[in-house]
Amino acid sequence: MVEQVSKEIIRSIKRHQNGDISDAMKRMGLNYGINYGVSIPQLRQMANQYNADFDLANHLLNTKIREAKILSSMLFNVENITTDQLIEISRKVENMELVEQFSRNMYASITNLNLLLPVLSNGNTWQKLLAVYSASWCVKINAACPTKVVEWGIEQINSYQDNDDKMAQKAVGFLFQSLASINGDYKKQMVILAEKMLKSDNAAVQALAQEFLWLNMG
């Protein structure tokens, strides 16, 4: 049954393929085994036609097809999934697009995200990014985001060190903005923290703080 539905989904993906988008993504460094160039809104429409199902989502995730992997992030049932399964899934998030999609579509809504974040942040590069983006999206879109996730996010910014990796700096910047969007009190707290970071000897820390203040002091 799972394989049959999976084949049906992949046929639908092929009908929406866009070679120009696929080529553009390759030039951006997003390499997949197979990339049909289907847009995220189109994939979301496809996902809405199916019920969340672990076996189906896991089957799609384990293909070499970009669109199937992204669709899987929309079809896992986050209310009925174990920590071990979440960690195993995170190991298959292997580029920035997948980090963005899995963090927003799936991990941001996990009830015990605060327990998973330390595990992910001690993992590989993509897992670390997944942790930061998941916390950011939890704050932005999940009304039930645990306070401990917010506290974890603040700790990440407080401990931010010079990092030449632009993806890491972008991730922390997004977390900064997300925390500031909670309410006025958190925004003030983030502004004070940014002003403190401006005094850092690390150029990357200064740049992060300057960007945040530029966006929030108008």
C-alpha cells in the first residue's frame, strides 16, 4: 500500500516538473539524486491530499528524489513519533533546503522539542542548523512552543562565537529575530544583548549584532 501511494505521489511530482528551476537549484549548490524543480507551494498542495502517515513519509524520505524528501516533512505525524525516530530522521536532512523545510514543517511542532535540541546541537553540521531553525520556527509559528525552547534559544545567542560559516551565522540571526518577535519584553532583551555583542572583538559577532539592531531600532 505504501509503495503504491508513493508511486502515485511521484507520478504527480513528475507532472509538475520544471527543468529551469531544477537547473537553478543545482547552480545554487542544492544537489539531489533527482530534482524535478517542483515549487514548495505545489508540494504543499500535494501533501494536503494525504493523511499523515509515518510509513509513507519514511518511504518518501528514503528516496533520492528532492520533492519526495520535502513532502515527507509534511506527512510525518509529529504527535505520534519517538525521540529515536526524530534523531534518525534528522540524520537524513543533508542540505540547507531540507533543514528549512523539516524545521518548519515538522520539528517546530514537536511537543518535547526542548529535549531534542541539545541532542541535535551536538550532531553533525546539518543537525546543528536543524536545531537552531527548529527553535526559531517553534517560536514564530507554534503557539504552544515550550518556554524551555525559548530559553535554549537565548542561551545559543549568548554563547555565540566567531564562526566563518555563513549558514551558521544566518541561522543564529534568524533565531535572534524570532525571539525578538515574541513580545516587547523579549525584543528589549534581544536589543540589550545585541548592544553587548557589538563590543565583541569578533567581527562575525559584531556583524550579527549590527544587522539585528539595524532591523529593530527603526
